[in-house]
Amino acid sequence: MRRNDGRESDKAPPKPRPITADWLFRAGAYYLERYASSTENLRRVLERKVVKRARALEADPGDFRPMIDDAVAKLAELKLVDDQAFAAGRFASLRRRGASTRMAGMKLAAKGVPRELVEEVIEGDTTSEAQAAEALARRRRIGVYRSGGEAERAEKRERDIAVLVRAGFSFSVARDAVDGRAPEE
């Protein structure tokens, strides 16, 4: 092992602590103090921690799967992790920032939220696609929110529409947001 001055050290690196149920519970609680999470995402985080520590201990990470499940179940029982609240909050946040319904649903699915819950949250959404597209255009400063003259906006119009289409909005919604028109009913 190298020291800070570049010379070799006689000391071996410290052996990592053992993987215990208490350590997993505390690691999960600490993660949830800092980040909102779904139960599946929390399970993935704990699995990565176990794999890292098990590798250092030269143990099989699969042996600790029941301990991970127990830690996640205890945290869910204590309401420290709640898929319904996470999905509703994250979805609303994404929509306010200008995510399309499709994109917001995909991001929730990537975080491990069950499909049925994603569909339930989408059904309860009150933000229209036009409002979300306008929010994204404002945030990205495209379309009518682009600084510069009318000539520059006209020159970049197609590029701005493409940005919104790639974000998951339909062409008509993207066009209306870029042009600053109210959505056609």
C-alpha cells in the first residue's frame, strides 16, 4: 500500500466490517435521509453496497439477499420508504420541470416503480402536455423564450421543435409550444 509521500507502507489495508442486518438497516435509513426512493431502487442501492463489501470480504453477495429483503421490508413497515408517495412526488416534479407524460412514466419505471402504480399516477395527473411543453421550452430557453430577434427564432424553430419531440411530446404540442400558441382543443 502506498503512503501519501509515495513510499510503500508496511500496513495492510483495514479489513472491512462484516455484513450484518443492523448495518444494512442503517445504510438504508441513511440513504433515505438523503434521497427519496422507491423500494426497488432502495433494494438496488443496498445490493450494490453488499456486493462491494462482500467482494472485499471474499464472500458470495447472493448469501445476503434475505438480509437485504428484511431491511427493505422493515424500512417500508416504518413508512420510511413509500412507493405511492415517491411516485406521486417524483411525477409531479418531473411534470413541473417539463417532462412529457411518456418520459416521466419511463423515469419512474427506471427507478423501480411498479407499472400499475405508474399508470395510477399518470391517471391522476392534472398537468396538460401543453403546460409541460411550455415549461420545458421556458427552462431550455427555446422557441418564444429564446433571446435574440425574430430572425434567430425563425432560424432555430425546427431545432427547437425537435428538442421537444425528443423529450416525448407530440409534434403538434411541440410546435405550439415553440410558436407560443395556446394549444388547440
